[in-house]
Amino acid sequence: MKRRGFQTQVAGDLAGAVAHGLSLSLAEARTLVERGAVYVRGRRRTAPGEPVPAGTPVMVVLEEAGRSSLAEAAPLPPLRILFEDASLVVVDKPAGLPAQPTPGGAPSLLDAVSAHLGAPAGLVHRLDRDTTGVTVFGKSPAVTSALAAQFRQGRVAKQYLAIAGPALPPSVDCTLRLARDPSRPGRWRAGRQGLEARTELLRLAGTEELTLVQARPHTGRTHQIRAHLAALGAPIAGDRMYGGASMLSGERVERVLLHAQVLALAHPRTGAVVAWTAPLPPDLERWFARLGQAPPAEAPPLPTGAGAGTSPPPGRRRR
């Protein structure tokens, strides 16, 4: 990532400050601001006309992953909608698309859903860039808050499928804690120290080279499934950060082969339990087919206490 920082010399609007600070045209500065590549005191700002006083620290992301922040914006991918009603929308996230805007302003799933709604979508949870599968968004602040509370309080059920290394036992209830790895930024290390984490892992089928894995995380830690599988000696294929195989049966693995198959929760308006399933993407489906293994059809149960007793969002009554 390439970025530059400066302090504003005089009071004015944000686009003008960026143009002056980086010797850019006003049009280029406005583009950077509108794409979310400009941060004021560490916070992303997207309004070119926002006033900034003299002496304000500004940071601008000029390039991310080899792509200029001023390059022509890539088109938003088509959405695969799994479910939609007046309260929320559930989509099947594709691989390679970040869940939310990145510092360089590249297209994100949040952008695509917001464009579909014609209004800002409510981000509730995030899948890693390479991870595919079920993702839910709220259509109003109240619904988004109610959904986020369920995730925060552990009242949702999630089921993932992965292609991992061959060393995984038939079943594991992994409770290793997770802590940031000081030797490698962005990586998490599973062990005795750190945040509580729990993942139930089930070996569905396997060969001497790989394992088809069902994972049910009971906590929502960053990289939880990836770090737990790596600690058990069975990293996910394509997961270079955690030591996953880059080749399977002579074929190159292009991404982390992890898929959010099922999400179950209480509907924020009615309190009824709802579950959504995303079909296997082709790169996982191929390995399931080769081993003659169908993806699990049963949805994971909600944690005790979740479900019909869930309160609807503030200002909304059950009908």
C-alpha cells in the first residue's frame, strides 16, 4: 500500500486541502475523497466539501495492491441474492471481493448491496476477502443494530465448509485461544493466551492429501477457523498466511478454500428462526464431487435462548 500524509496549511474544504497537499488537480482530489481513500485524523472521510481547519493531519491512500486509487473504478459485481424482505437482504458473497470498502476505495460487497438498495446498507458481519458465502445486511439502522447484537451476543449459528490438510482427526471441539501473532502482522495465533474462541470441526471425508471439513464456530473471532485448523496441523488449502497447500492434485489453489454455507438467526422483526444456505462455489464443489461427498443439508441449531424470544428492533412491534 502506498500512502502519503500531510498537515493542512490553511482552513478550507477537504478536496481543496488534498489538492494542495499532494499537488493534484481539484478533480483528482475529489475522486480520492469520494472513493474513500482519504483519512482525516485516522477516520475515513468521503465528503469533498467537508471543512477542515489549518493544521489538520490528513492521510491519502494512493495505491493499494498495485492499483492506483485514481484508476477507473472497477464495475460492481452482480449480486447473488439468497433472500430479501422489507427488513434485510441476504447475499452469497463471491471470492476476492472485500466485505467493506478498503483504504484504496476498491469496490466492496457493501458497495454492491448499497447500490442494489439505492441506500446505505447496514454492515452486520464480515467475511474475509477470499471467503465465499452467506452474508446478511440490514435495511435500516434499527434492524442492523438488532442483527449486530445477535452476532455480538453469540445468538447466531454458522456453518462453514473448507478444504483443509489431511491431519485433522474425525471430530474436534477446538477451544484454543486466539492472539495476534507479533511476528507477522495480520496473522492470529492459537494457543493458551488471548481471546476465548471455540470451533466445532468435523471431518466429512478425506484423502492422503486433503480433508473436507465442516466447521461450526461458536465465537466470531478474526481468522478463527483458519487459525484453529492451522494449529491442529490441517491449514485450509490456499491459505498462504497460515501454511495451507498451494497445490492440490497438481492443480494450483487460487484462494483460501473456505465457504460460509449456512447462517441461522432470529429474524429481527418477527423473532422467528430463519436459516439461509449458500450453494458450494465451483472450486469447492469440485473437491466434494471427487470424493463423492454431498455438502451437509442440516442447518446448525441456534444457541440456547435464541429464537422466538428475541425482541424486535426499537420502535417495531410484532404483528
